[in-house]
Amino acid sequence: MIEVRRLHKRFGSVVAVEDVSFAASDGMVTGLLGPNGAGKTTTLRMLTTLLEPDRGSCLLDGRDVREDPMDARRRLGVLPDVHGLYPRLTAREHVRYFGELHGLAREQLLVRTRELLAELGLSELADRRAQGFSHGERAKVALARALVHDPQNVLLDEPTNGLDVMSTRAVREIIRGLRARGRCVLFSSHVMQEVGALCDRIVVIARGRVVADGTPDELRARTGRENLEEAFVQAIGSDQGLSR
Amino acid sequence: MMRQLWAVLRKETLDHLRDRRSMFSALLMPLVGPALFAGLFTVIASWNREDKPLLVHVAGAQNAPNLVAFLERNGASIREAPPDFEARVRDGDLDLAISVPDDYGKDFTGGVPAALELVFDGSRNRSRPAVLRTERLLRQYSAQLGALRLLARGVSPTLAAPLALSEVNLATPEKTAANALGILPMFLLIAAFIGGMPAAIDATAGERERGSLEPLLVNPVHRASLVAGKWLAAVAVAWMALLIAVAAFAVALSRVPLQDLGVQLRFGPPEAARLLLVALPLALVAGALQIALALFARTFKEAQTYLSAVALLATLPAAFLSLAPLKEAAWMMWVPLLSQALLLGDVMRGEYPPLHWLLSSAGGSLAASAVFLFAAARLLGNERIVFGRG
């Protein structure tokens, strides 16, 4: 369960997030949709405790993340927009490293790593160094290590950005699996197709504010547009920065 | 917390060990000093070697047959000097030459001091030992004849020597050697700083530039464990570099013919161990400072610039001490870098620094490391550091 209340954040004179509020429930996939520079990544970073909001609060399972940042990070699995792998470590070592940082027991970690890598179709690459991985393979390794501790809340920043069809499908499968197990999934995207295909609920952000919030059907009804794409354009006020 | 520290340390160490190129340079670098050293000293020693035949070119040898015979009896090989001997000495072809004027014999028998020229070029280090030996032989010959003349007149030669001067050089042989070996600590200080440098940069500025810092910090891991793990990984490489440097020096010193330099130096395992005992704590400060600075740097390149400057600055105390020795005081032993430069010098001079000095030196280094590590952990909590500054 993720709740964001009246979040504000500015960097110098640039206002990145201006009054953002929304909630994402367990067992649902919530999409954070918005053009580039709308404040999606900044919002997610405040949820991970790495950025301090100027005002407002982020709640995970009902607790403010700033009360106990360590506990908040334990409840979170995060796939940042830059995947940041270590070129000289293998896929398996990446997953193991994060599992160790989460304090997983050895045996448990071994099993969990094997399962995750298999689920993402990485078994064959498991013991190869990340150096030679394709973009899709890197994204999947980053996702595997983000999920190693089986977190209740999962933040995915543009998870399928730049992935080929097969990798996109694998990632979507993972997301659906998380939903089926009652996890709370929040993912950001500027790709409408992505959001339309996966999300139970959509939060549209533009220029640091929430401009629409609801199920895909509600959004269509509210904007009076049949087509989801046109509904977005209507909500945002322009089609700048959106991809189909 | 300890488990996390251990996980970070293990990952970083594995990562660095696989970085062949920077490991190679970090561990090869320490060999430069000893190699330079061995080369330099072998050359100097070959100039000074006492058993090298002393070659003396004499112009007008026929004027002083007795003198020539004396020189030959004392191990000199006498050659007829070429006509252009002055030019040849100036060019360095000849170490020296003796010129005997034609009226040498007349003056000699007449009891007038007989003129004799020793021709050499004082700016040439290479010829200095030969010149000194020749000069010593000539004085000896002169003194011997003078004594004989006094005896022949019934005067005791001791009357002509009102002073009995003998030199008592208080420097132990090791001390003399240390003057020459004074540059050794400098190489160890460099090794302590250069060794961990690539590791420290890669684990901080590199981690940010690669985009792996954000995912790492999202884990429930204490900033202190992260910093400490990265620090120890860098220190481990620096320690390896120091071990290699000291071992290489031990090998180099056992090969170089130091006795030809008139130097008796004991450098065995105990001395090597003492060098390490002094130098290892320095690597702790070096690593901590490098981690903090590289984290503060905006980019990988900026970090490299900072840390190279630091490594260069780190040699200053040792360089200064080798030029202008300082009288050691207890407070100096608390100052990282200065204390190590002093103590390494002591060990090279064959002295045993008192135990409490060693402890203060290590303690001061640990305290400084703690300060830098604390600063680094604080930096990791700063969002402008984590996500970079524009």
C-alpha cells in the first residue's frame, strides 16, 4: 500500500513536483503516466527516501517513510530508471549482493536467486558478466535484484523502456505475477500502450501536478473520449512528451 | 550491520580483483621505486669500488722514479700521460693525471718543497674516489719522506705532529646508509596512496557515474556499513601494494653491493616487518581520505584529479625530511603522514622507534580515518551528492 500526500519538491528555482497526491493499493497495478519531466522520477525517489520532500509525506503500508527509512526500504523493491549494473559482476552475483544487503539467509538466497533468474529467462546468462549484456538483459537483471527480497511494494521507473518484445513480455508477466500475489505495484511510464495494457488504475501527472486519477474506463468517461490516448492528451492539455 | 559490511567488502574486492588493468597498475607501481633504487645504487657502487685498479696517468714520470715506484707499490697502475692530458681530463676521458715538472728532482734533493700537480675535474662525481685515493697516497708519501728526513737529523718525527687528530664518526654504518636510503620512505608513502586509488574511485565516483549508486542506496543498508566496506576494500589493495613494495625493497637491497659504498645495512625480515608495521596504518588514512574526496568530486575525472594531487602531496613530508631532517618530538607521532615519514626513516637508520611512538602513529591514523569516513557517510546521505550536482 502506497500513499503520497501533497508532495512538493523543488531543486533550486525549478519546481519538480508541486502538490502530488495519490494512492496505490495492494493487489493492483497503478500507473504513473506523464510526459518526460513531469515529476514521475522525482516522486518515486521521494518514496525511496533518497530525496527529501520539501512538503508533504509518503506512506508505505500506513507508515511515513521518513519515520524509519530503513524499514521503508525493506518494504520496497525499486527498479530505477538507470539500471546501473556492475560490468564485472555476473547476473547471479548482482542478485546475491542485494539479497545479502537485505539480510537474506544463505540457503534462502540461493533458491530465490535461481527462481528469479529462471522466471526472467536469465538462467543461461546467470554466470556471465554483465559487461556484454544487451539493454533488455540488463533491465531484467536489475529487476531480479530489485525483487530479491520479495517486497510488498514495488516501484518500477519506466520498466519496459527500450526493451524488445520478448523482454517486455517477460517484465509484464512478472508484474502480473506480483499483482496476483497481492503486491502493490506502482510503475511510471510515458508509454500509453504500456499503461493501458497493464494498469488497474492510472495517475496522470503533468508539470508536477496530478491532472487525472482513476481506472482506464473512468478516465475515458471523464474526458468524454473513447480512445485512451485522446483521453490522456485531453487530461495533460497537450500531446508533448507522450509516446504511443 | 557487520553482515552488510562484509557483503559490501566482498563484492567490492571481487569487483576490483576482476579489474585486471587497474589491479595490474596498482600492484606494479610499487616495483618502480625498488627497481630505480637498485639501478642507481649499483652504478654508484661501481664507481666507489675499492678494488678497482687505480689508474694514474703521469706526465714526466722519468723526473720522479721513486714516487712512481711508491704509487705502484700501493696498487696504482701508472701510465704515461698523453700530451693533451688536461683536455682529456676536462672531457672526462681520464679521471686524473699527475704532472711532474722537470726541476722536481733538483728541488727534491735541495730540500725545497718539490712542486707536483694533481690534475682533475672537481665537478665529476665519477672520478672523485680515484682522486681521493691518489691524493691520500701522495700525502702519505710526503709524510713518510718528511719523517725520514727528520730522523736523519736526529729529530723525532712526532715533534712535527703537534696534533694527533683522529676522526670519530658517531654515525652507525646504518645511519650513513640511511642518508642514501632516505628516499625509500617516500616510495612506501606513494605505494600506500597509489595502491588503493583506483578501487576508491571506482567504488564512489564510479558507482555514481555508472548509475549503480541509486539502486544500492535503496537497499536497507546503513551508510556506515557501505562506506566502511568500500574503504576496507580499497585499503586491502593498498596493503597488497605495500607488501609488494617492501618485499621488492628487501630483494633490491640484498642484491645491491652496498658494502662497496662503505655501507653496512641490516635489512632482513625484522626490518621489513617494522616498515610494514609503520606503513600499514597509513593506508587506512589514505583509503578513508580517498573515499571521502572521490565521493565529493562531481565526476570520475574530477575524482582522479583530486586523488592524484593528494598522492603527490603525500610525498612532501618525506621529501622535506630527506632534505632537512627534523628533530623528532612526541606530538609529531600523532600526525598521520609526518609520523610515518619520520618512523620509516628511523627504521631505515637501524633505530628502534619506541613502542608508544608506533602506537601514537597508528592511533593518529585511525582517528583521522574515522573523521574522513564519518564525512563520507554524511555525504552519502546528501541528495545532491547521490544524484550529482549540475
